[in-house]
Amino acid sequence: MKQTQFLITSRRFARQRLMLSRIVGVAVALSVGNMSRSQTVQNAISSTRTMTNSPSALLSMRTMHALRTLAAQRDLRIGAAVNSSALRDDKNYRETLAREFSIVTPEYVMKMAPLRPSRDTFFWDDADALVDFAQKHQMQIHGHTLVWHQDVPQWIEKNEKSWTRETLSAVLREHIFAVVGRYKGRIKIWDVVNEAVGDDAKMRDTIWRRVIGDDYIALAFRWAHEADPDAILLYNDYNAEGLGAKSDAVFNLVRDLKNEGVPINGVGLQMHFSLENPLNSADFAANMKRLGDLKLSVHVTELDIRVPEPITPQKLDEQGLQFSRVLETFLAAPNRGTFTFWGFSDGKSWIPSFFKGYNAGLLFDQNYKPKPSYYQIARVLKAPTN
Ligand code: XIL
């Protein structure tokens, strides 16, 4: 091919590629959430440009929609736990969160200790900021959590001996009414009680159980229901996703609550896994089925799959496959609720601090670049339903 001919052809190809990237960019822009049009278009064009050097990447760009858009087509809310300082300080964090997710959970700021530094003081600012952000971006909110053995305020814990069943019940009741009441009609789902079953599959020994008694769980659900009769009320726990002693203990607990007429609507399965210890899909399906037989919905509430260091491309590919299996099994269950990751960027994850030698448990890397797991989740959401 003559030099001039070659130049014309390559220039024409470049023009076509740029035009196509603009078209795709606008298509992506039209399909993503609520970012401002100009930002979205710019982001889309720049990300399109970097990706248009390969036809398959272009194809994926052409069909790439935000996870929340794909999830809505499956009648699903897909969510993430939110780090409130990142929400306040990091524009990239806010944009990614608003674009990709349709339900949010406060990772910390609605727990009792941060919300209630003293009996007569509530610190609402961070919780209010998250609720306002969520409502601005048409996101639902998953309240977390009303009763837990961790993050109990010092003014409660350090005076355990001085509390009686009556006085501590009054504190817990007023807390639930204050928090659920404040967000009535805005927070649709609550983790009412968190992790009340111990790792030994017995009821956990907590201040609430020691002072109030075993019925603190039923009381908490009744108070939450009284405070907002329309809220979906969950019992939330970890290592109860498949089948086994702890899962059986959680099943027995919620079965008994249902039989006593306690207003519980569902179970939150936290789903904190490690790459080398994946969820057994068949057990997960069986567990969802038996909870469904109790007329309880099942929500994935804190999904992450931590990867043992060193992090390699092969491990991240395997992580993507494991995420896809969790979502496929979940989507197949008639009593599925919402599907939430415990964060979305590896740079804002509890994993490195809580699980030494592990990292990279989420869908985006620390620079908010989608990982193989993101594309696996998108693939499953796009898969044709039978
Ligand atoms: C964790 C947060 O991710 C950490 O940042 C915090 O320091 C401790 O709590 N199960 C739960 C969550 O229900 O509230 C916990 O979140 C993780 C385990």
C-alpha cells in the first residue's frame, strides 16, 4: 500500500475510531447513573479511548452499563457499605458509588457508639449525610445496626453492674425509637440485631443478653417494628451462609422468632469469605430455601472475598468466578432480597486491618479501576434469565 494511501486509511480509521468512541461514550453516558452529563461524557470518552484499542474491549464498552442499571433489569438492588470519610473527602469515591450502586449501608456511623456518645447526646451528622446522599442519588438505605455486642458505647459497657433488666431495656428501647424513628420512611431495611449467635453456635454472651435476658432479641424487633411498621427487619450474621452448626443455630433462632410472632422479615448473610475458603453454592441455595420456607427473605449484606497476598492476576480471576457463583445462586432464589458488598474499593476496605496477609476483597482496585470481579458481576447480571 502506497505511503499516502496508508496515511489516508489510517487517518480515516483514527477518525472513525474517535467518532465511534464518542458514540459509545455517549451511549455509556446515557446508561450510567446520576453523574452530571458533562462529567459522565468526559469520563466515558476518556475511558472509551483507553479501551478502544481492542475490539472486545470496545464491545464491552458498547454494552457496559453501571451495575445498578443492570441489577434493576433483574429487579435487584445492588449495594455497598459506605466509608463516611471517603464519602466526604473523595470525589472519585462519591462518583463511583453513585454510578454503580442502588443501596448503601453505613459501614460505621449508625452503630450505637458513634451515634450515641452519651445517653443524652446523639451525633447525627455523618448518618444524615449518608441518608441525604443516598436520597439525592435515588439509592435505598440499609440501616446497620441497632443491637450489636461491638461498638457498644462506653457509658453503657463500663457500668454493666449498675444496669438492671428494666433500666437497660429502657435505654435500648429509647435508642431504637430514636434511630428508627428519625429515618422512618427513608431507611427501608434495618439490621435490627447483629451477630447474636457465637462461633460455637450457641447464643453469644453479650451485655444485652446478660442484663436484659434472652428476649432482648425479640424485644428489639418489636420496638423497631413499632417505630417504623413499614421497615424490613433483618437478623444479620456471618458464617451462617451455607449449612452447618452456626447456620442451623441462626435458622433455629429466626424460626423461633417467627413462631413467637416476632416481626422479623428476613435474614442478612454477611458473606465474608477468603479465596481459599469459598462458599459452597449448593449449601447456600439449600439455606436460602429453608429460610424461604419460613417466609423470610435473604439479603447478602457484607460480601467480600479476601485474597491472600501476594495478589496475582490468577487469584483475581478466581475471585471473580467466586463472586459470580454467589450472585448466580442468589438470583435463582425466589426469596432473594438485596445484594450488598462490604465496600467497593480495595483502598477503603476493612480487610487489610482485620485479616493480616489478605487484601483486594472488592470489585474495584484502590484507584477505582474495575477488577475482573466487577466484570463477572456485570456478566451474571446481564445473563439471560430462563
Ligand atoms: C466492621 C467495619 O468494616 C470496620 O471498619 C470497623 O472497624 C469494625 O466493623 N460484621 C459487621 C460489620 O456487621 O459491622 C463489621 O464492620 C464487619 C463484621
